[in-house]
Amino acid sequence: CTCTGAPGEYDVLIVYASDATEWCQYLQNLFLLTWHVRKNRILSYQLEDGSAISHQELDLFSRSRSIILLLSAELVQSFYIPHILQSLQEALWPPCKVVKLFCGVTDCDDYLTFFKDWSQWQELTNDDEPDAYLAAVKKAISEDSGCDSVTDTETEDEKNPADCPRLAMSEEHESSKSTGDGPVVQPDRIRCGVQTTVYIIMKCKLDGEMKTEVEFSPENASSVRVLAKMENEYTISVKAPNLTSGTVPLQIYSGDLMVGETSITYHTDMEEISNLLANAANPVQFMCQAFKIVPYSIEALDKLLTESLKKNIPASGLHLFGINQLEEEDMTANQRDEELPTLLHFSARYGLKNLTALLLTCPGALQAYSVANKYGHYPNTIAEKHGFKDLRQFIDEYVETADMLKSHIKEELMQGEEDESVYESMAHLSTDLLMKCSLNPGSDEELYESMAGFVPGAPEDL
């Protein structure tokens, strides 16, 4: 028969110490995925050093339909502490619903003196099969309530147990999603407007006698629940409803119980074409093809472009960055509508380290650096956004030090001379810096040490 527990009743309570945490986690997973017990029907209780079970917590033991005691070395030690033993003797009652699982310890006569009902508890070991764990708990529930199976008919808005630092509701359903243990969908990308059969492969067996449904929950529309067809005990198929483009969460239901969730992506023809064109027109891959760099190599392309630029660029820089000298006061001119407004932004975007270092020595580099793209990002933030954190650090240190040196040269060396000679000194300084400060692997010198060496009579704090 199927019975319904009273509100606030739990199917399984797992009692453990910290050295059996993994076993507790395993059992929670087993019951959630194999037995289809709701996550709000499983409790775990960690017995802490020196702490007995409180009266409030004893109530939770009495409201649990089965209790699994994970007998690890740490838990057994607590039996020898009188006040903890007394609370356990009260909590582990009646004996018909207690299951003892030996996790790294063996049975001994002491336990009979601790618990008068010890021999009546069902016994399991860590060598038993998962089916034995399920059978023992089902038997405990059956004997405790006179029923053969766990209910799935309770309302979804059951209240969680009273707040307690040592009581934790099982969150295995969420963690299974993040660790890749959720259902697999094939295909996981489907075209809008085309009727497609989707196959969902589960990690756990499905009950063929229960109605299986899949709920599609688009973000900007109402959910659609579709009846699924059982292909085998692990696989179902479903006709995907016609929805708009985007990622749509899926929930799989066996009866009224949700047994898994995943997602599927709808796309239009234009989105798919755009996606293909974006990949085909990837500028780095395109240049690697043009220069016959096979296999594609960012490092080889970086080296080739840097050497080419060094060889061919005249002193004037040929207005390399395509920008006019910006007035510092006119900050509104520092925003562009393009994603990559200058070659410096492009170089930072694709992690071309040596090319970036060379570009920073060119006339207009600091003005180019101060230009934001259409998203408000600068070369340094663009580099970090695309995973080139070392390049971001280099750009930041270079610009900061260049600015510091410019001020220092004005102050210490020029003493009132015209600004043109300051910039001329900086141009030579920048060229030398490139030679000394590279991003090539194996370079030992720190950027600041290298820069300090170019300033005659530089103070120690430079």
C-alpha cells in the first residue's frame, strides 16, 4: 500500500560523525536518484564532539520514519561519553526503524551494553550492495508505519525542519546538476518552428508504470508540460514544443515527483548562420590561414606580426592607431562605437603579447590606451575579460610607470625646458624599454627594475 506521512514527517534520517561525511553524501544521492525520495524528505544529522542531542532535535528523530546510524570510529567514541550515549538511547527508538551501517568499525560486545535493542536493529556493512541499503530502509519504514512504500503525495510546500546548525537538508539535487550528473539531452540545440523529437537519458531508472512528463519553462512565456514516451528504463523521448529562441530549462517528472532537470537551446536559422559566420571569420584563425601557420598558434602569429611591425614602421608611426591626439579635457571623445577601435585593443583582445608591448612604444599609444570601446572597456580590461591576466598586469604596469617616468623626467632632468624634448626623451626611453622588458617566458627582470635603469641619477624610491 501507499501511505501518506503526517506533515513534517521525514522518510530517512542519517546520523553520522565528520569522518563519515562522504558516506552520508553517498546515501543521500542513492535515495534521491534511485529511490526517487524527495529531497525535503531526507535529513542528515551530524553528531559533534561533546554535544548531546537536544530535546528539539529528539523531536526530529521521532518524526523520522527510518534512522540510519553510520558507525564510524568517531561516532563509536561518542558512545563512551555518558550524556551523549543517554541522548542517543532516547533518540534511537523504536528499534524497528533503526538501521546500523558499519563504516570502518567492527561489531563488539560493548555495543550490547550501550543499547539494549542493539540486536534488533537491522545491520548493514560497507561491502553490501546499494539494493541492500534500499531494502533495509524500506523495511524499516514498512515496519514503523505498516506501509510498503514511501509516499510521493505530500504537498510541495511542506515546511523545512526547525533551524539547527547540525541539521542539514540534502542539496544533492542541485549539486548533481553542477557536477555533470544530471540528465543528458540529445540534441541539445534545436531549430525554432521545426518539430523535433528530443531524447533524454537519465542517470537513474524510471518507473514504467508512472506517467512521465517533461516541463519546458521558457523565461518569457508560460511553462509547457509534455507527455514523454519511455524508450527504455533510462531513456525517454518527447516532442519539443514550438518556443522562441533561447535557453529553456527542462524538468522531468515521474508522476508528481521531479526526478531530474537540465536545459535545451532553441535557435533561429539566422542565429545559426550568424554563429557559423562568426566562427569562420575569426580574425586570428583567418590570419593564421593567410600566413600558413598550421596548426593555428597565437604565439607564432604574435611573433610574426611583431617582427613585421618592427621592420616596417617608420618613426612617425603612420598614425598607427587611427586616432587624433585627444585633448585630455575632452573625455567625451574617448568613447568609440566599435568593439575594437584601435590596433592596441585588437592586440589585447587576442592576447598578442609581444605585439602589445611593441604597440605601447609607438607614438599615440597612451592616447589609444585611453579610448574605451562601445562597451566601455579599455585595452587592459579587454585583455583580462578574455583570460589574459598577465597581459592585463603588463599593460597596467607599463602605463603607470610610463606616466610616472614622464613626470619624473620633467621634474628632475628638464627643469623648465620645452615639452617637446620631454616627449622625445620618452620616445627613446620607450624603445629601450621594449628591448629590456618583454613578455617572453624566462625573462627575469622586473618591469620597474628595468625602467629605473634608464633614468640617470634616479632616486631609490623610483
